[in-house]
Amino acid sequence: MPETLETTLFGAIALCLGLSALLAIVRIIRGPSVLDRTVATEVLVSTIVCALGALAALTRSSTTLPIVISLSLVGFLGSVAVARFMPQPHDPADLPGDGGSTAVLPVTRPRRRSARKGEQGGPS
């Protein structure tokens, strides 16, 4: 009886992970932007990590643990690298939130007063 339950659960997990991987691959192919592809790649890497974890649980083996840790680290560093080199918006209205109300305003210099009639305006 426990083998049947274990086999059924493993089949359900494989189906869910396979569907997740398929949808992530479709998003990688279709895009439309680099960030969409990056997020889909991260989802695919996470799906592979979960599949390796499920395989380790099923076989009761810890030989895949270094692979899981390495793959997780590579996926994380790849996402950080892409996010680091993406162009940043320059217009405060493009920033998320309330339209850039927290953006730094440009510094303006105070205007010089013009000399009034009867006062000397320049150096003597």
C-alpha cells in the first residue's frame, strides 16, 4: 500500500513539475522582453532543482545535494547579473509607486537681485 501511494505522489509531482517546465520553456521562447525570459529561466532552474529534490527523496539518496546547491547558486547569480545590467529608468514618472514623488529634485540657484534705482549695483 505505501508503495502505491508513493508512486502516485511521485507521478503527480512529476506531472506538475513537467507542466511547470513546459510553460517556462514557452515563456523563454515567446519573450517578449529580456526580463520575461530571465524570470522564465529562473522558474525553469527552480523546477529542475525541485525535480532533483524529489528524485533524492524518492531514492533516499543525498548524492544530488551538491548539484542542487550548485544549480540554485548559478540560477540566483544569473538573475542578479541580468538585473544588475538592465537599463534603469531616468524619468521619475517611470519609477514604480506614486509617480516619483520621492525622486530627488534638481538643485536651482537663487537668482541675483538686480540693482535698484539709486543703489550702486557693482563694485566700486
